[in-house]
Amino acid sequence: MLSLVVFAAAIVVVAFLYFVVKVNAVVAFWIAYILTRPLGASTGDLLSQATKDGGLGLGTTGTSVLFLAVILALVIVLSIREASHRGSLRGGSPTGRISLD
């Protein structure tokens, strides 16, 4: 659990540095990207490990099913949101492009 919090906090620090301190976007992206791997591993360990070992006891199959469900839900929600957004942009132009004049 502690490792999950440490890596999540590190990503929050990178986001703070990017949005507030205005650190280089490429540097911020790659640091955050690199931190996602140990964050994912820590999350997987927390969910899959037995409760006696400090985990939540879902096992590897349960953790995989949970991750799949979350990924599918995000893809569906974001796809619906994107389709809705594109539809609202098409309101004034038959090409779907926004006219600047």
C-alpha cells in the first residue's frame, strides 16, 4: 500500500511541476510515463495479494477482471463523450470544422 501511495504522489508532483512550475512538457510526460509502471505493479500487488500479506485478496484472476472492467468502462465513457463532443462541433458546419470568419 505504501508503494502505491509513493508512486501516485510522485505522479502528482510531476503534474504540479508541469501545471504550476511549467517544467518542460516532454520531460514531465516521460517522468510520469515511467512512474506508471511501478504504480500499476503496486496496484496489482495490493489487489491480488492475500490479506495476510497486506493485500485485498482478489487473486490474479480477480485483479485482471477488475482491471479489464475499469479499462472497458473508461473506453466506453470516453468514446461516448468524444462522439457527443464531435456532434456538438458539427452544429454550424456540414464539414464538422469550425469556421473562424
